[in-house]
Amino acid sequence: MVSKRPNNEEFVRKEPKVKKAKVFDFLAFPKRKIALQFFYFGWEYDGLVQQTNTNNTVEHHLMEALLKTHLIENWQKCDFSRCGRTDKGVSAFKQTAALIVRSNIYNPEMLETFWDPETPEEVQENYKNREEELNYIKMLNGVLPKTIRVFRWAPVGKDFNARFQCTRRSYKYAYPKAEDLNLSKMRDAGSRLVGEHDFSNFCQIDMNKLRLEQSYIRKIYAVSIEEVSLGMLQITVDGSGFLWHMIRYIVTILNEVGRGNEEPQIVTEMLDLSKFPCRPQYTLSSDTPLCLFDCRYENCELEWRTDEVVMNSTIAMIQKQWAIYQARSQMMENMMGELSSLTSSLDPNKALHEFVQDRPIPQNYVKFANRPKCISLTAKRERLAEIEKSEV
């Protein structure tokens, strides 16, 4: 920009220098491995795990938060592991992840914190140790979306893996109870799932090499079906681990038993691969009611730490969200009540069943035993072997 001095002498005004962004030096800080427990409302995201076709996943938002707070240098170096994978629409409460993050303290005697091998010895020797650790919860929640909240963390060993060291997982599936459900039969069917079984007829199996080579034997510890508040039915399944879509397939079967379309014996028969060598073609239940509610580490003494101020604000956030849905629910219930008084042919259960089954209810029900069957696991493995052989 050209201007003139008071004596009309022209001069050139220099543009202000743009300051370069300061590069964060990760080698100047010690590190430690921690476990994080967090929850998220799954209906707002395209699943937990990062994907190539969308950034709207829980892990992508978590990665962005970790990078913004300089807790990690990059995703590849942080040794990230997660307890349980959840699909699009599915929520989680005590979802657990483990990773290496920046630390504020260094105590070589406790072996909890350590230095990057590339950190110069001079930096290590001159490091000014802090008394308090970084507030990981407050830092992350400050940049995460409101519907993803970290609520506690724990120091763990460098070899800790959030997936492989989890001993017990619990899923909850809650939905409005239709009046025609037979809960006694549903509980009978659910009890038949308890124990160690091959659950290949209760999950989805695609042509993924890892899935085809894995074991389909899982152990279920307990299945409970309870009427909870506000006319809701809640199915809780505890197990060592679960297969792809396993809970949603189980809910479909239990609901068909509750409606009287199948008998509880169908569960026993489908667990017997001599009777059902291939899975009958049946659909998944809705994703919205499903929540990975708990991940337990019974063989590890995890010292969970939290922040009371953050915890209180988190509870307040959930309460506000709950109040919004309650108000909307009551409004719609009022409308349904008035509209129902204007007709005499309404089926009060049909729409509720269609919500759970995530599809229209057919007029003529076909028993599982009479339905077309999926390609067997054995046939898929043989097909994969043929593909791999042809590619050699």
C-alpha cells in the first residue's frame, strides 16, 4: 500500500509479517498409556470405526480431539485399541479404548510414564516434572461433539489392549413393549442362548477373510428380559464377546417367539448345526435401540479417575437431552390417543413390531425352518480358497 508522509514524501508501507505457527515438540514431554471410557449417541454417527467414505464416525471425532489437544502426534503412533466395534446407529455407554498419550509427569520408579526413544537424554534430564497429570477428560470433552463424552480414564501398562483384555461385555436393547408379546416364552428362548455355543446362525458372515477364518464359538453368561419404565421392554445380554450383528439377530428371533410365530425351541434347534447347517434368511432388528452398555476388565485392577465438575455437566447434558425426548414423546402420545379414538380398526401392535423388526410385517409368516437358507460357512470358506488359488 502506497501512502504519503505529511511533507508529501511518498513511502511504501510494509505489510505486517505473518507469524509462523509454533510446532509442538512431542519429544519434550514424557508419555504414558491410558484407558478411556466414553459414551456416544449412535444415531448421530456412521459407526464407531473410522471409514474411508465418511468423517462422521466416533473414532474420527476422537482422533481429531486427540490431535487438537496435542495428546497424540498422529493416529499411527498411539497404539490405539478399542473394546467393541459398534455399527451405524448403535450407541455405547462404557465403550473403552486404550492409547499412548502425552503426559505431564515422569516417575521412573512407577514405570507408568516413559520417554520416546528419540527424545535426547539432555531433554529427559532437564525436564521439569509436574505434580498433577493432565486433565485428559476436560481437555478432550472441550473439543469433542456434545454427544461423545469421555467420563473417566485409568493408567494402564504398555501391553494393555482394550479389546483382548476385556473379559465381559454387556449389551442392552430397549424398545416399546407391544401388548401381544409373550414374555414368558421370550425368557425361555433367551435362556437357551446361555452357555458356550457356535453362534454362526445368529450373525452375519460376509466374504471377509478374517471373518471366515475366525471361530464362531462364543460364551453367553446371561440373558434377561425385563419390563422397565415408561412401557419399555429391555433385553440385556452378557457375554465374553459377540459376532457381527449378533445381538440384533438375537432380538429378531426373541421377538418372533414373543409374537407366537416361533416356539422357544427354535433357539435350541438353530444352535444345532446338524439341524440348521445354514442360517435361515431373516432380517436384522432396528439399530437405534441397541447400546454396548458395559465393558469389564475383571483380570485387571484399573484405577479409574474422573473429574467431578465435568461429570456433573455431563449428567446435566444427558438430562436435558432426555427431557427433550420425553416432551416430544408425550406430545406424540397425545396425538396418537386422539387419532385412535377416530378409528375402530387400529392394530395397536403392528407399528411397534415393524419398528423393532425394521421392516413391514408380512401378512403370511414363514417359519424359520421353511425359509431359504444362506450360503453355509463351509461353502464360503471353500469359495474363498478358490479365489485365493486363482489369484496365485
